[in-house]
Amino acid sequence: MKKQLFLLLFCSFFMFSGCENILDCVANRRPQIHDASFGDGRIGVYYYQEVTTEIKNEPRDNDYGYFYEINGRLPDGIQMFANYRTVSFEGTPEVAGTYTFTLLLYVDPPLNYDNDSGEFENVMCSDSTSKEFSITVN
């Protein structure tokens, strides 16, 4: 009986609220920055670390445009480079310290996601995300 009541309530919810956006969020399609463990850097020694990104639960995530920004400060001598879905932090650190920064990811919809009207049909719950990282230079 509880199962039938739940099913009835679930169906009623979709009937009155429209299911297109709700189903998209049930699928939880959203940009994602993977965890990465940034090792310690050393002054004068080349440093390299990668962070990968994707659109969670989206099999066609290669079709999206990926754009990145940094909030905060990278160590002097280290730069960020974006190569589509991979972001690398590389260079030769010049100053000791702990540097905390936020990597921001923004995605643009693919050009081939059109509905019958010829307009973009948003299939994601969010088009941006961020994650905080730290690099310690000794």
C-alpha cells in the first residue's frame, strides 16, 4: 500500500510541475572538477599537476565548451594551462609559502543540442562549479 501511495504522489508531482527540468536535475547533469592531490613544490624545481573535469552523467560531455578561471594566487613561477577538459599547473616555483586558490569551471552548451524550435535546450542543472586547491612551496 505504501508503495502504491508513493507512486501516485510521484506521478502527481510530475503532472502538476512539468517533468522536463525536474528529470534533467534527477539525472544530475552538471560540471564537475575531479579531486586532485597537489604535492609540495620546491623552489627552483619544475612543478606539474593536472586536474581533470567533466560533465557528470552526460555521455556527450566532449561536445561542450570548457572555460576556466582562477580566484586566488598561484605561486610565482607556476601558471595554469587549459587543454580542453584537463587543467595543468606547471612551472618553476620562485617563492616559498602555501598558496590557496579556487579553480572555477564554466561550460557552454554544444552547438548540436537543438530542440524542434532550433534553440538550445538546456539539459543541465548548473553550468558552473568550483573547487579549492592548495600548493605548498618549500
